Amino acid sequence: MPTLDALLAEHAPAPTVSAATVRKGAATAPVLVVLDDDPTGTQSVHDLPVLTRWDPEHLEWALSQSVPAVYVLTNTRSLDPAEAEHRNREIADVALSVAGRLGIDIAFVSRSDSTLRGHFPLETDTLIRQITASGGSDIDGIILVPAFPDAGRVTVDGVHYFVDPNQDFRAVPVAETEFARDATFGFASSDLASWVQEKTAGRVAAEDVLHIDLRTIRVKGAEGVAEILGAASNAIPVIVDMVVEEDLREVALGIQLAQSNGKHFLYRVGPPFVRAIVGQKPREPLTAADIFTSDADTSDSPATGGLVVVGSHVGLTTRQLDDLASSDIDQTSIVVDVPTVIDPARRETYLAELVDAVYAALADRTVVVSTSRTLVKTTDGAGSLDISRQVSAALVHIVRTVLELRAPRFVIAKGGITSSDLAAHGLGMSRAVAKGPMLPGIVSLWEPKDGPGLGIPYVVFAGNVGGTTSLTEVVRTLSKEIA
């Protein structure tokens, strides 16, 4: 496997584009309504509203915040295609209606996984239909930017890679990683144009996909990007190379030029896209002093310990769990046995036992609740999703019931489906603000604005990001006492 440096050897240096330059040009751009298929999409941004519900009242609150983007948590990566289509359609209709009433111009971002998992092209197809049905402008291009450099995912010469810092920064084509073997969203192509052809079942041929390549970005700049985008029509996919933040900022300036020439786009992207296109600078990781203020109070008698809930099964998560278990952090580990959880005869009694154990341990230590590491699979994607939903519902029940008895110092949710379900149903929040990252560019902390979780710092931690020690680092930060 080549190193990232080898891939870039013949390319020009990255452009020098400031966030302020992009932000100035974005001042008149549409407000981005980000349909986030799991809550980890907020890890690259800060101080933006997040919704777990999308009725008119909540969308009006979010769109009235005078911010460049709002996030709506769809959790569609945990849904089957029919449910995912319905949810996208429903959210788009409400957002378009509320924006029209408020006189706000909006554009849609379909935020998904940086390792190419998710409902594509179903979600972008659905959004385009709803925009058209509402009388909106025709979409000229679907801009595809899955790259997430903070987490080691880059796109070079149209090929998407996972750069492994533990393997001398070798660039592994993403189709050769464990993510491509996902039971529900697996794929065979690392070349993004071929991936589009694969996922559209040939409806869009690879040779028809437009490509904003690294040479255009770094040599021709925004004008070259705008020239490529000027050729887009009929919602053609446009793949984008990205290695560093400045690459995407240059692309953002090109998008602004193309929009000024009357072009309209839909976006299918990884986490850092919104930060770059609205001109936010990466925020420094939050400290304990940032998170716990003197007037913070989660309950009359908050627990000493925090609650870490782990549903993700990817290998990186297991390594992170092992590292946390071997650390000096005072903790109790409680493993949720998946076969027992999905057994109707034993489920109720078993969950009651788990709740009692978590409640008792929270009094004086952090509790790590993780699902058993042996992945229970079925022969089809729908069955695997059903098991995931049952397990997630069990984790929600544990958190919701414990919360009624004792408020944790903090809650960390590990894994996309887990994070979404715990936010909406475990902590019962419908509104939150993504305050910023816990680690450089990754792992988002939310401040709930309503619900039983009000006042409890909530950390959204994707299963597939960070290094071996990352979970331990976040728990340690949140466990620090503030003088």
C-alpha cells in the first residue's frame, strides 16, 4: 500500500485559503439544512443547533437562530430503505414549508458516512423529488465529498482511502477495509465514480460522473472548480478530491462562484464538509472547564460517575474499550449480552437486572455499558438492522430508566445508531447545540436544550474514529474536577 505522501508526491501543495475568506462569501448563501443519517456528523462543527425531531415548531426554532447551518438527526442508517425514504421526504417537506414561511433560502445536505456506508442514492433521490415537487430550482449536481481527513479518510485522484496512522500512514483503498464488508451497506469500489455506478446499479455510468480533482483544486483554484461545476446538469454526481481542510475551502469558493452563476446543488458528504463550506475554523477540543461551569447542575444529587454506552462493534471500538478497561480510571464494566436481549422470554428480567447494576455503580464511579463483542448476524441486511434496533432499544431502556433514578455526570454514546437513539429516546432531547469537539476534529459534545437530559453533557462518539486511546482520553477529560 502506498503512503499518503507517496500519493501526493506529484501534486501541488495545498492551497492557502482561510476560513474567514469562505465565511465572507457564504454570508449570502442558503442556510444548510443537514439531514444527518447518524449524529456523528456534528463532530466537525461547533455552536450549531441540532434537532432530533422535525415538526414545524422545532425547525422554526433552529432556522431562527441566525446560523449558517442546522442539523436534523434522521438516524436513517438504522432504517430500512422504505423507512429512510419516508423520513427524508417528511423532513424535506417540513423544512421547505417552514423556510418558505420565514422567507429563508435553504439548501439540503445529506450527511453520511466517511467510509461510504448509508442509503445512497435513495436519500439524495428523495430530496431532489421533494425539492422539485415544492417548486424549487432544478438540482444541477450532487456534490459527493465523503472525505474526513481528521479521521484519516481522504480522496486522491478520485479514489477514497483510509489512512492508517498506526501503519506508517499507509493509504488503504476503502473497499479493502472492514467498512466495505458492512452487512447492510457493503460495497466493492474504492474509485468514487465506479462506486456511484455500483450504487446506482448502472443508472449513472462511471464515465459520466464529474470529478473535481486535486490538480484542479490546487492549480486552477476556485475558478477551475466553478468551471467544472458549470457543466453540471440534471443532478449529475460530482466527486471531489480532498486531503486537507484547505482543499475543501477552495472547493467552497468554487461552489460560491457556480451558485452566483445560477447553479444549484445538493450535497452528499462526510462530517467536515459543513465546517469548510460555511467558513468555520476548527475549534480547539473542549476542556473540562469549558464543559462544567459553576452553575451547572444536572440534579439535586448527581452521580459521581459518568455513563459510557457502547453499541458499536467495529474493531476500533473494541480496541478503545480494552484500552479504557486497562486504564486507571475508576470504573465498572457491565456487558449487555446480545443473545439474551433479543430473546423475548428473558429480555425484561435481564434488563431490570442491568438497570439495578448500573444505578448502584454510578454512585461513585463511571459505568461502561457495552454490548457483547460477538456480532450476531442474520443472512440479510434487514435482519441485521432489526437486531441492531432491538439492541439499541435495550440500551435506551437502561439509560432512560437509570436517568429517572440518578443523573450521571456525563453520558458518552459510542456508535451511530446508539448515539441517535440515546439522544432522542434515552435522554429525551429534541433540541441541542453541538458545542464542539472533544478531540481534534472529532467526537462532538452536545448541550441538551430540553428533556430529562437537560444539563448533562452528552458526547456523540462514532464507532470508527479516533485511535486506540481516544475513548480513554475523552472519559478522562470529562472525569476531571473543576476547582
